[in-house]
Amino acid sequence: MTIVNPNAFNLKLHLHRLLVDEPLFAAISRRMNKTETRSIPTAGVYVDKDTLQFNLLYNPDFFANMPDNQIKGVLIHEFYHLIFKHVTSRKPENVPNIAWNIAADLAINSMIGKDNLPPNCCIPGEDRFASYPHGKTAEYYLELMKNDEQFAESEQDSQKGEGGSPSSESGDGKAKQMGNFDDHEGWGDLTDDERQMVEERAKDILEKSVREANEGGRGWGSVSSSVKKEIMERLKTRIDWKKVLRSFIGAAQRADKSNTMRKINRRFPYIHAGRKVNRVANIAISIDQSGSVSDQELNAFFNELNKLATLATFTVIPFDYNVAEDKVYVWKKGDKRKWSRVLHGGTNFNAPTKWVNDRNFDGHIVLTDLQAEKPISSHCRRMWMASKYNVDHMPFKTNERVIAIDVKEEC
């Protein structure tokens, strides 16, 4: 019989409470993985290098005796790190990790407030940062810290650790003394391709969470009007469909892995299993043959797939109301292909979805005009690509990714 400790920390309970007064953060939370671990002393958000998914790590002992309002404050703190791209952005050059970590915390904690955070946090206007004004960016606080004597001493101490990293014993200890309570290890430790994929994923999470909060009618909770304005301005920026396509294919490639204790997990050795690649990811590419999918869209799409064929194997599936079985072909990794139109009938999304569901694929991309009824569910991750006009006028709603192809930039 398993004995459950009634006083044990229950993260799900506190995340559920966010639904009442913090709907935006609740929506963000549902789109992140959560991992309980005692390998870190507190909590932190990081990008899983294998899957390129956002993960909230938390030590239940850290939260065990914390008041509810402070638990909520810490969770909001971690979600703000994703919103402001602290997790994915490159650290400014020639800036010690301690400085950047503390500057990021100052920017976030200024919005949360002293009473809603654990004691001794980095808060503008308080303790060591009494002369720092509220409501500024991480970059602003970083400039202040350059002329701060107490930081200069911390910077010297951090250099005693290996490579000057604050994750070393002396650097990390000093950062905690300065009030940097959460774990920032691995921030920005991404290749350029990985960063593009992850930033697009973060934007997608934020976009869907904002839409959900707005449609629910409950508002944005404690998010200030200035931060709300900043978020909405960020969401207005045009999404690069090529980066999204690369991100989707790259994510499928990384998802095609299995756990193995034979391969050591670099971040959590002997705690979590490592990963190994099984095979090249196989992506289904369904091409709508109706005439409203323009030649320009097909040309732009295939030009980009030719570049991405170095990452995965594609199975191209022409369809109108049915799948043209005799026209399906495998686009092997590294090959070059030209587009062609082989059908000219109506559109039925169930046909290619059933065809893909009956086989083993790691992802499904549909190039279409979107002008048909909502299809059945896909067994693998599915993404839709169409012209901006058709995206703006699609006849059904979906939580799946829908991306507008901008053919003007191809001209």
C-alpha cells in the first residue's frame, strides 16, 4: 500500500489555482513540460536540448513550506522568463553569467513584488538594490550593475570558478547571496538553428495563451498594461514561415529518439535517461491539388523543402478529394525535387489524414487553400500551410499550427 504524505507539495493544485486569477500564466503553463527533481535546489525553466521543448523544473522541498502567494509568485517568475525570452536569447557579450541572471530577475521581480516572492530575492528598491528603480528591462539593470561596487566584487569571485560560470561553487553561491533564487543553467546554450526553432515555439505558446486568455473573458490577471502592450507588439511581428517549417521538421527529427540509460544524460546524469537517435525522421507532406493553391506557393514551398531535405525524409502525398495513390513518392534525405501539379479536383482533408494515420510518420504538413471541412484528428503532429488570405478566411478552427506562406518575398 502506498502512503501519501498529505503535506507533500502538489504542483498541479497550484497551477490549477492560476486559472482563477492568472489565466494567461495558466495557459502558458499548460503548454510546458514539468519535471519534479531534487537535482536543483529551487526551480527553473530551461530548453530540453533533445526535444527543444520548454521544461519547468522544480524541487518540491523548496516549495513545501512556502505560503501560497509566494508559490504563485515563483511560478509567475518562471513563466516571465519565457515571455521575455531570457531562456532563449544570447547573453550579452562580455557579461558574466551572474550579472545577466540577476538583471533578468530584477526585471521580472519588479512586476511581481516583494510580498509575493521568497525572502532575499533581487527586487529593485529593496536591500542591495535599494537605489535601483522599478519597472525597467534586464538590459537597463545590467547597465546599472556595471557601476555597482557590490557587483564588481561578485564578478571577481565568479572568476574563481571554472570558466567564470556562476554554476561553479563560488559563483553560484555569490549569485544566491545577491538574491538570484532560481536556476538559470543552460540559458542561451543553443545553436543558431535551435534558437530559431525554440523562439518560434515560444512565440507560438505565447500567441495561443493570449488568444485563450482573451477568449475566456477573464483578462490577463496581474499582467500590467505596459507589459500587455509589449507582448501584443511582439506578437504583431511577422512570423517567418521558413523558420517555422524548419522548426517543425527539426522537432520531429529530435522527437524520433528513445530513452536509454546506456547513454548518459548530460544535464541530469543517472537521474534521467539519455537519448539516442533511432533513424531519420519521416515527414508526410500532403499537397492540396485544387487550383486555388497557386503555382507561386508550390514553388516557394518546394524551394524550401529542397533545403530542408538534409534533415529528414519526406513522403509527398498529392490529394484532392482522394489521395492519388499512384502519385505518392518518397523524397529521400539529400535529394532535390521539382514541384508538379498532378490533380485538379475538390478538397477533402480526411483523405490524406487517414492515409497518414494508417502509416508511421513523425509529422504531417499540409499545403492547402484550407477551403474544406475540418478533418478528423491526426495521429502525429500536424501543421497547415496556406496563403495569408486563406489563413485569414479559413472555415474551421483548430489548435494546430496554421502558417501563412508569404510568396511576395519569393518574387
